[in-house]
Amino acid sequence: MKKIISVFFVLGLFSGCYYDNFEELSPAPPIINNKAVSPNTCDTTNLTLYSDVTVILNANCGINNSCHGATNTSGYNLSAYIGVKAVGQSGQLYGAIAQTQGYITMPQGGSKLSACNITKIKRWIDNGYAQ
């Protein structure tokens, strides 16, 4: 009797996913800043300061405090386009976030930005600083 119950139990385990559908098993990727984001990709198309770069800077670079805000103590105002563009053109922005030798590494006291975020900022610089 125990063998019969065990067999039915095992069969029940294997039949449990029979009615699952593809949409439930593979949901659409989340939408961030009007772009579908897959966890395994780094979308570097049509990057702009306000929809892409600012999101990264706000999360990692002290925009809302005295470090890199409008009343900054660092000499680098990353809260406005003109400041971000200037530090991008000087090479300081990429050098700092990529933690290149000869630059003060950023963010200070924090983890290095993800490879995707560094690539996004570099691509934004290389593509001409779109607002």
C-alpha cells in the first residue's frame, strides 16, 4: 500500500507544472525609463543625461548632499547638465568611476559602479553628452 501511495505522490510532483503557460514562466522584462530591461543585458542605446546618466549619478555620486550637489565641496557640480558635461569632457568623470590610475576613485567609500553603469556613462560621453 505504501508503494502505491509513493508512486501517486511522485506522479503528482511531475504533473504539477502541466498547466503552466509561457507568459507566467517567462514574464516580460521590467520597464525602466521607458526601456525594457533584461537582467543580462546592458542597454546603451539612446542614452541621455536625464533618463539614464542622472539615475546612476543620483544613486551613487552624492548629488543630494554637499559632495557633488549645487552647493558642493568637491568642485564638481553633478546636479546640472553643464557641470556633468564639463567633468565628462575633462575626463574626470570616466576616470573616477572606472577607477583609472591617476584619478580619485569614485564613489569614495562605496563599491565600484557596475560594469553596465560605467559603460553607459562612457557611451554617453562618447556620443556627445545628450541631454
